[in-house]
Amino acid sequence: MFSLFPIDNGVCASEGFFCDGISAGLKQDSMPDIAFIYSDIPCEVEALFTQNKFQAAPILHYKNYNTPFKTNFVLINSKNANALTGIQGLKNIEEILQELQKLHPQIHNPIMSSTGVIGVQLPKEKIIQSLQKIHLRHKNNKQASLAIMTTDKFNKTLAFEVLLKDKSRFRIGAICKGAGMINPSLATMLCFITTDAAIPKEDMKPLLEEASKTTFNAISVDGDTSTNDTILLLSNGKSKAYNKEAFLFALTQLMQHLALEILRDGEGSTKLVAFEVKGAKSKKEAIKAAKALSQSLLVKTALFGCDPNWGRIASTIGASGIECDPNTLEIYFGEVCVYAKGQIFFDDDNEKKAAKILQQDSYKITCNIGLGKESFIAYGCDLGYEYVKINADYRS
């Protein structure tokens, strides 16, 4: 048995962790654009990265460390992805981190992460100059979470304290960013998780992968996969407390909350929608169909217009490649059945009820395939005019 309590301070809530956000002049009006996370002792580290073949320079730099390795520092910049920048992109990271370690020799195997425009070299001079502003013992989670934002409308952060049966306790916290280029394919944004739990190194990667399946790997804003997607887990073990079941539960709850916050903040989105597919022949097919629904542009635009166009739902399932039959399929908007086993239930009354559900800020669309027992829930949002406006001039 264990108990979970929300606490303050996000990514620096765990014992021995510190963070802050500073300005390097990458954003306008002296807004924070560089964040750091520091532990006063070296941490075990694990990560999940984008499945995009063109991985950004920070990911390649991380992979150049001899594994396993420990670190106690992460430097994150916004406004520039440092992706598709060739050998120079890696050299820029090395130069920045070398200057960082000259200022702070206690930093060990620093990691860099970046988000922003692809195909532009890092403004390394500005970043290097800003390093003078770093004070390792600061605890400013809000500034750190603001610094990593790009098109995000709000910062995203959460922390928990976990009380175990033997009265020992550990903490886990995170910051993340994401609003666009969000596709259910591994990490789908940047997320930095810290914990003082004494989690064994061999548990870290499997638990990250398990928690990501129904959280960051189950959301879609626009179906695009970034070059920089990262989930990073740092553990310094200072609490000396650990329970595998409790840690997985806390990690999943943390990631689920932040994943749904990303959807609420989706570029131009106005609605958070759960797509539940059940009655599939296999888990793989349930996942495939649910994710197809969460990514369909025709479905997303109908949701934006509050149009209960169930035909688009059915068509997307049929096109997903799973085994399905119109004579066993059922479709619900909330609790309103609009189609069941070959019969249409879309009279004026039901259409009005379904349209009213689609006007809500959040709701569920359920599709029962009727051929098996497996199910999966993917999460998405609508797609409207503002998305086009944001991404038509993103570089400016």
C-alpha cells in the first residue's frame, strides 16, 4: 500500500534538486529562454527519444556518452532546436558545456536539450554569455518551466510525494513543454523528470517505457513527430526509499497529467477528446484504430466545428487497417449512440444531443469494434484556424 500527495516545486521538489530559468536574449522582452536542472550529487539517468530519423544534435550528444553514465546537470534552451545542423551543431554543444564546466567545475557529464526552429545553428555566444547568470542553488520551478516554452500558452509542471507502507517516502516531479508537432510516437515533446527515489538503474528504462504507453505515447495534436522529442528521468536516490509498484503509479500519474495538459494547450485547440476503441481482436489493433482517430484531420476539423459527423469516425476506423465489420461496429458521442451494428441512430434528436456533447471542453468518443475484448484510449484535440495561423509564420 502507498499514498500519493501533490506537492509544490515541480522539477526541484525532490531532495537535492535545483532549477531556474534565465534569459539569454533568445526570446523577446527578456523572457526566460534557458533553463537548468541541477542535482548536488550525480544521478542515474535514462531517456526516451524521438523516432524521427533526423534526431537533433542534443540527442546525438547524449548518445555519445559511454553508457551507463551519471550526470548532475541538464541545460535546456528554447527558440532553437539545434536540429539538422551537422557536425557544427555538436561542436556548439561541446563548446557551451565546456564553458559551463569552467564556471561550475562540480558539474558532471552535463546534458543539453533544445526546442524551437529546425535548421539554424545555436546562438552559442548568447548562450555562453548567459551562463554567468546560473546560480546552482536556486529553486525556481516556475522560471524553469517558462523558459522551455515555445508556442505553449501556459507552463506545465507537477510533483508528488509518495508515502510507502513502511513510512518511508520519496518525491517525483517534472516540467514539460509541448503544444505542436505532437504525435503518438514515443515522447512527443520535452519532459524532464526528477526523483529522489532509490530506483535501481535497471528499473528506470522499463518503467519509463511502460508509463509512456498510455500517456505521452497516446496523445496527438497534429500527427507530426519532432526531431527533438525527449523524456529524461534523473534519480539521485537521496530519499533511500523505493517501491516499484508505487513508483510506476506515481510516474504514470505524473506523465498522464502533463500529457493531457499538452493537449489542452494544443496549438489552436479548444477541446480535449478521448478516443476509446474497445472490442478489438488484439491490443495492437485497438491501439492502431484509437491513434488513427486521434490523428485524423477530418475528424479533428469536425470536432472543431462541433459537427457529430460519425461517418468520418467510421471511415477512419475502416481505413486504419484493423479487422472490423460494419455489422458489429458501435459509435457513441459521450453516451449518445449514433450507429450500432448496421443501424443508424442519427435522427434530429440524437444529432442535437451529440452536437451538444461536442460543444463541451472535454468528452469521449467510443467505438466498439465488436470482434474481441481488447481496448485502448488515445487522446487528441480539435484543429482550427489558429493552428494554421501559428504554424504559417512559426519562424517569426
